[in-house]
Amino acid sequence: MVWSTQEARTMATHQTASERITAEVTTWPGVEAGPGRRGEFGFRVGFREIGHLHGDRAAHFSFPKRVWAELFEQGRIVHHPVFPGKAGPAARRIEDDADVRDVIRLLRLNYDAAIARRNAGGAAEREPAAPARSGS
């Protein structure tokens, strides 16, 4: 079956949040995606997890403390529910299109840092800059 461009657009707009995030993140070179041991759906670059999803409602990440503090101050992340009050582990609710876009940007921060570490032979613990939150 061949779909028209309009039909393809309609299908794309009916994708769930997790489907949209997965469709984007899995286009990045070296990303592997799949279910985890606790019901999450994770994204990895080599052995490093860059984040994971809990269905269509939440994303969890881990950031270097400095980056975490910047993202937290910008209102882009909150404390991870399993590690309340601890800098590093983070959570982001997914409620609308703006959240989907920002979850993708947050995953990209970790992806870029993982690739930089890989390219540096794993020796450099480079921290990505936290870009300002745009739009929401």
C-alpha cells in the first residue's frame, strides 16, 4: 500500500509521544533502543544510557551535577522520583508537543556528551552546556 503525503502526515500526527521520541532518537548514529528490566524503554550509546521513557508520560535521565542544576533552574527537569533531593538523576513529564520536543533535546544533550566521551577515548568527562529552554 502506498500512502499519500497527507495520509503520512495524518499518521505522524497520531503517533504517541514515545513513538515520536523513539522515531527521532533512533536516527542518531550509534543509538540502540529497547525495553529495560523495570518496564522502561531505554536509549543507549554503547553501554551508556542517555535516558529512558515510562510510556508516554515521563522521561528519566542522569546529568552531570552542573548541567542538572542548570536544567533544574530552567524548569526543564525535576528530581527523579526514586532519588528525591539528589542532583544528577532527573525526570521530565510528557504532557504535550513542547514536552516531546524538549525530551528529545534533553536526550540529545546526553547523546552528544556520550559521543564526545567515545571520541575522546572515554577519558574526557565533558559536560554539555544546558541550552536555554525555548518556547515552553
